[in-house]
Amino acid sequence: MPTMRVVQVAKAQGPLQIVERPIPEPGAGSVRIKVLACGICHSDSLVKEGHWPGIQYPRVPGHEVAGVVDAVGAGVVEFKPGQRVGVGWHGGFCGHCDPCRRGELWACQTQQVTGLSFDGGYGEYMIAPASAVARMPEGLSPVEAAPLMCAGITTFNALRNSGARPGDVVAVLGLGGLGHLGVQYASRFGLRTVGIARGQDKAPLAKQLGASIYIDSQSQNVGEELQKLGGAKVILATVTAGDAMSAAMPGLAINGTFLIVGAAQSMEVSPLLLLSGKRSVKGWYSGVASDSEDTLNFSAATGVRSMNEIYPLDRAAEGYERMMSGKARFRVVLKIAE
């Protein structure tokens, strides 16, 4: 029986280990993907540490997958072997529950998550529901495409649904794995893009990514600086520090939205700030496969690219630790095959 190499977590808080497994066959409604690249995301720690409720082990992490269709199961008509595809966080939808029937596919009650509900992309092959699979354009290499399946779609989809229009002031809080993509998308949407990070040394990077203005949160009052610009229509919060979020919130314009994509444990929100200017605080889920396709196509057309550090599959544990250290610039990607 043909086998494949995968990197699995055998138990909560266990190590990432390379093992050989039989190459699985796709069931009805599923697609087998030959994985070419897979991003390593901070959310993979949910698998490593066992923080996801009900997770079953052993489990192969990875929800930033780029590859090619290798085989399809019964009933799959939209994909064919050899087709370039990707799979992100959203692990498909049932089409029958109330959220699905109302068009909120991302809120499907099955809560399928790639690399958590089923094995993900830290391996040479994986099986995914066809409803979770996105078509990948020719203009992106697998290594370029992989991080866009999570970090990319999250920032792209949040911004395009934020209500901001070309010319509006939009601030991106944080220039890390999410933020360095958020600045690129905002600038290419025609928004007056403000990059916010700690230290003047980040200013050249912000300008390189497309920000027209940079605010150093160490030496400047973020809220006051944004108000000098008339206030931000949207502040896209990509950081995980609640105090940094709270400090930026006073920079919102009238009717402005503080849009959260970074998973901070908590933050302080002033009810008076919200009441006095009809301001709002909102979270944003990444999106479904069609949103991933839009992200990939827009990125290919406009030159949005993630800045990546690349590791082979047999160094997945090293790549994971690099990502967790916070020192990677800015995404870590496993290059599994050509």
C-alpha cells in the first residue's frame, strides 16, 4: 500500500513527529490533495496544546494549504485531478443547518475546521470536503499562496466588508503576520492607509508595504495621531495585545468601526466613546472557500505577497517553534513538494 509522510501530534502537548501513513482514499464529497506547501499558523497551537474542545488525536495540523487535486470522491464534479487548489481554516459546510440555509455558510453548525476537525496540510497528502476547497490561480506559487489561505483571507475579507471606501482613512494596528498583509490590501483598495506598530524602525517597512502614514505606538499617542487625520473609518486590529487595542480605539472617526482579527484575551472598551460617536467594535471570521478564491485572485492580480520563512517538512517542529517565538518575518511555510 502506498504511504505518505505526515507530521502529527499524537496527544495534547505532545511533540510534532514525522510518521508514515497509508495514503487515504477520498470518500463521497471529498477531494484528495497532494500538498505542495502549508503555512504554519499560531492557531496550530490549538492542536499542539490540546486547547480545541473535542479534538481527537493523533491529528495532523495545518490550515494554510496549497496543492493540487490528486483524486476526487463520488459526487464531486467541480474539481478534477491536476487542478491547483487551496484549503483554509473553514473546513466546509453541510448546507442543511439553519445558518447554511440562510446563506451564512461560515457559521455552519458542523464547525468543521481544517487541521482540527480532520487532518490538515502538514503532510504529503490530505483529504478535504469539496466545499472547503478553493481554486488557486496560476499567478501564485504554492509557497506564496499558502499563507493567504488564513492570514490573507482574514485581512482581505475583513477589509472588503468593513464599509471603508477609497480615500477613507484606514489604520492597520500591528505589522506582523496579519498586519503586513492588511496594509498591502488596504493600500491596494485605494484606502488612505496608516500603519501602526512599536518603534520607529518599523516605519520603512510600513511605507514599503503601502502605508502612506506611520504611527509609532511607543513614542506617539495613537488615538490623538489618528484624530489629527480626521479619525479612522476603520481600525483593523491584527495584534493580540488588549492594551494596544484599547489605546488605538480613541482614534476612530464618527461612525468608525474597530475591526478585530487578532485574538486578544481581553481589552477595555469605553462605552462613552462608542455612544458619543456611533462607533462600533466588531470581530471578523476569515471566510469560506469562495472568499479564499477572491483573496487569491486579488493577490495575484495586484502583487500582494506574504513575507515568508521556508522550511522543509522534516523541519516542521523547528518551523513551528520559530513561528511561536514571534521572531519570524512574517509567516512560516512548509515547502513539501515542487
